[in-house]
Amino acid sequence: MARRAVIDAALAGLVAAALAFPMLGFRLVDSATGLSLATRFDLVLWAAGLVALGRLGLGLLRASTIGISLSLPALPNIRRPVGWVLAVAALALPLMPFADRNLMDKATLVLIYIMLGWGLNIVVGLAGLLDLGFVAFYAVGAYAYALLSQNFGLSFWVCLPLAGILAAGFGVALGFPVLRLRGDYLAIVTLGFGEIIRVILQNWQDVTGGPAGISGIERPSFFGLSFKASAPEGQQTFAEFFGLDYSTDHRVIFLYFLILILALLTNLFTLRIRRLPVGRAWEALREDEIACRSLGINPTLVKLSAFALGAMFAGFAGSFFATRQGFISPESFTFIESAVILAIVVLGGMGSQIGIVLAALLLVGLPEWFRDLAQYRMLAFGGAMVLIMLWKPSGLLSAREPTIRLGERA
Amino acid sequence: MSPGATDVARPASEGPLLNVEHVSMRFGGLFAVNDLSFSAAPRQITAVIGPNGAGKTTLFNCITGFYKPQIGQITLHHPNGSMRLERLDDHAIAAKAGVARTFQNIRLFAKMSVLENLMVAQHTRLMRASVFSLAGLLGLARYRRAERDAVELARHWLERVGLTAQADEEAGSLPYGHQRRLEIARAMCTRPQLLCLDEPAAGLNPRESAELNGLLRSIRDDDGIGLLLIEHDMSVVMGISDHVVVLDYGRKIAEGPPVAIKADPAVIRAYLGEPDEAEVPSC
């Protein structure tokens, strides 16, 4: 046993050395005389040594009878209360003394990703259709709002449903050609679709402004009351109407509540539709498409409805993003965004609503808070992902609650 | 009568339920089913038997729409009109023509609960009642009533197959024999006219097999629908079928009541090879 562990450790060390050789071993130095190459082979040795030692430790630990269990005790049915606690905490957050502008901004960002995660959860978690281009619908929603408001002067509240409908339309447009595909093949096509949308946004200069994006997007108003320092003739600002001193925090808090409400609506919708025929058909389709056909379920309609509804929520989130930033460009809708959203869904435990909240906090919130770690931030992020996958391979909360019960709740 | 029984009274003069006429299905140069004709009557169990590779499952897939036969027609005589199955999509055959099926390798929704499996089977009805789930989303009484009915039908079938106690368990965690019975219950929850069973007794022990016979008989007698089954287990075939169709190399080599089939020389030849003298297969 010990011999195997040593061989294993040596191999791991070799692999680490091979990886570290090009990545750590050489470094471009920008000196006065021009670029030159510096070598840092001592770092390669350190990396290989550390990996080998770690591997040896793990191997010996596994060989010993003690062994550590990486699994948590099964959680009792506490999801419902946890959900309520989280919702109340989110509602009360702006009132907390420590809630400064910085925190509210970060919380808003996390909520955007939670909403996107919940939207993608319909497609990936429930219907089981692996979508790597989800950010495309987010982009459609953002550009839909930006363009409609700039070209036609429509307000945010009119554009929000329009953006959702447009994104849903794009969802169906993507859905049609990929109806026959599943798994890896579907993932490749959706990945391509996401890139197509981004490339179009980047190159259709006349409409989308190309790489420069769209700036000066109209900010949302509170029932017609703007959050600006001064209102145009004949209108009032939010601060004037309520007799408050003008503060930029008002808008930040308003945006926070707006996305919180949008996200909660997404959640309510998903929780509800899971118990309805369409939602059950999504899950059945994920389990076995052929059995679905044999029961008279039309897989085309079921898949399209999942794509359309998932995309719709991404569209809502997209127009919120546009109105919050006031500026959008194709840069914000790269593949990495799709990957992060998908990671949130998978890490949260496919199909679990609360799991997605936790995963979004972990994946989006933590990196924001640990900006001080600077360049080690992504290393910590990667490490956390590996640990979670070791500890909970099927996601943070993977146990599924039946949507209907014959007996009493267990 | 169960809630699963037919809503519309069958016409007094009972013709065949299913007519298969000159159906051929070819894969490349191989005829899996070759110019096959037979019919199945309502309130009867029709068994399709034959050696391995005789084309039984292909025939099933043609009837349930998973394959489209190149030649021939398949007609289902529904109380409210006849339907040409080879022209319908597989899901339309299940939803409109009322043909339900089970699979040789069980296909349950493994991660969903037993009850949910039965609810999914009633998708078509519930979708209609809920106007594509909109009424359900708004929580209208109309949908709640439909869902209550669906749960009642599911409860009825859980009792029939003896799985009431396991209703809230994950379908994939049930023992094999229970999964087989659940699949039959799920098919029956679609309220079919014709139930197609692909080797329902495969992998069952003798006691479970006997229970299955009882269940199939009760479906025939109490629910009044037609059953079409593929089976290798001769005790099932001879014990419960009213009519037997024997296939070999895609062709029908015999058809008739079980007793006659047992003694048919062509059948014996197909199952046991060329015998020296006529011999009844031991079954």
C-alpha cells in the first residue's frame, strides 16, 4: 500500500512538473533593453515537490484505516425554512447598519447571477438540456432594453416585458434547430449560438454600436420619479417627492429591491411550474425522452417551452443589467459568463433553487469580497470548486423533493 | 368499473381493435418484419411470440410509432373513429389513438417518485385541463379539480399493482419486479384502448409472474381494453393469451388459440429446429 502511494505521489509530482515547466518556469521580463526571458526553475521544483507531498499524504491517509469521511450527514428537510430566512435576510439587508453602497452593489450583482441561475435551472436542471450559450439571452434582453429605450424612448417598465418576450423568441429560435440534439452535441450548438449573438452585437455597428457598445441608457424610475439630482421641468425626483435629501444611495437601494423582486418572481414561477404538467414533463424529459413519447408527451413542445421560459428570465435579468449599468457592450456577454452561470446551476445541485443561491454566493459573492487576494483570487476559486466537487459531487443540495405526495410529509 | 375504463361505450358489434395489414419494415437489406398481417380484438390478450430476432419488437415499434413501416397499414379502431397509426407521430399515437406501451428494458423516470411517474402519464389530459399549465399557474379551481382526478386515477392504479405504500418513493429505487408493475400502471394511466407490453414477465420470479398474469387478466376483463404482448415465457403466453401470433424471420408462421399453436408443426420447427418426429415443445 505504502509503495503504491509513493509511486502515485511521484507520478503526480511529474505531472505537476510538466505543467509548471512552461507556466512557472519561464517569465517574460520587460526591461529597459527590451523583452527578455527569465527562468525560474526553482519554482517548478517547489510546485512539483508540494504536489507530490500532498498526494503522498492523501494516499497514506486513504491507505490507513482511519480515513476521513468527506460527506456531511444528510440534511433534514430544512430547505423551506432556510429559503424563508434567506428571503427575509435579503429584504432586510439594505436596512442593516453595515449595508454601505459597496455591499449593496455586490449584493445586486449576486442577485443578478441568482436570477440567471434560476432561469438556466429551468433549461439545465429541470429539462436536462445542457445549454452553454445562456448568456446570449441575457445579451438579447440587455440590448433589447437599450435599443428600445434609445430609439423609441420607451420606459424601463414597458421594455422589461418586451425584452423578456424577445429573449423567449430567441430561445425558441435556438430551440428549433437543436430539438434532435442531446447532451454534448446540444452543448456545442448552444455554445456556438452564444458566440453568434456576441459576434453579431460586436459587428453590427449601425444598430448595436459595435465594440463601443451603447452608453447613456435610461435609468429606471420609481413610478415616474427619477433618481437624478434634479428633475426636468414639470417633474419631480424621488428625493423631492418624499422630502428626502438627495443621495445616490437611493438608486442603489432601489435597484437592489428591483432585482430582488425580479429574482423572487423567477423563483416563485419555477417552484410553481414544477408542480404543473409542463414542469413535470420537463423533468420526465430529462429522465427519459423515449418514455415521454410513449406517454403522449410531445417532446418538441416541452423542449421549446423550457428554452423559451429560461430565456425569458435571462431577458428580464438582461434589461435590468442594462438599466443598472447605463452602459453595455459585447464585452459583458462573453462565454465565461455562460460558464459561470452553468457552474452556479451545477454546483448548486441541478434543479435545486436554494442550492443555486448558495452557489451564486460562493461563485460570484466570494470572489468579489476577496478582491484583496488579488492574483490568488482565481486560484482560491478553482480550489473551492475542486473541494466542492470532491465533497459533494452532485452539487451542494442535490436531494430532490417530489412535487406531489400521496402520503403525509415524511 | 375503474376510472381507467373507457369513457365511451363500445359499439355492440365488436370488430377488431387493431388491424395490421401487409406491414413490412426493412433495415438495409434485412426484412425485420415481412408482409405481416394480423388483427387483435378488444377485450382479448393477443400474444406475439417467436424466436430471438423474429421481429417482435420491431413490430411493436411500428405499432407504437417509434418506427415507420415502409409498406403496409396499421389501423386502430377507436370508439370514436378509426386511425391509421403509421401516419401518426409516436406521441400522437399515445395521446390521440390511445395506444400505451411498456419497454423490454424498463423505462421509468427513475429520479421522480412513483406517484409523479403516474402523473406524467396523464400529461395530455392535465395540459388540456390547465390550458397548457396557465390555469395551474394562476391556481384556478379548474386545474385543481383535474389534478385531484389525476391523483385519484394514480391511486387506483397504485392499488391495482400493489404499490400504494411506495407512492412517494423514488421510482428508480424500487425492486425490479415493482418497477415492471409500475411501468404497466403508468401505461394504464394514459387511459389507453390498446396496451402493448414488451416482455412484461422478463426477469420475474414464478410468483411475480403469476401475479402479473392476474393483473393482465384483470386489465382485460375489468378495464375492457385490448392487450398485445410479446413474451418469451411460455407459461405466461399459454396461461393468459386468447390469441397467439407466431413470427419467425419477420413472417407470420402461425396464428390461432394457444392450444392449436402448441401443436402446430411449423411453430415446433421454428422453436426446436427440424425434429425427426412431431414433438410437442415442453412448456
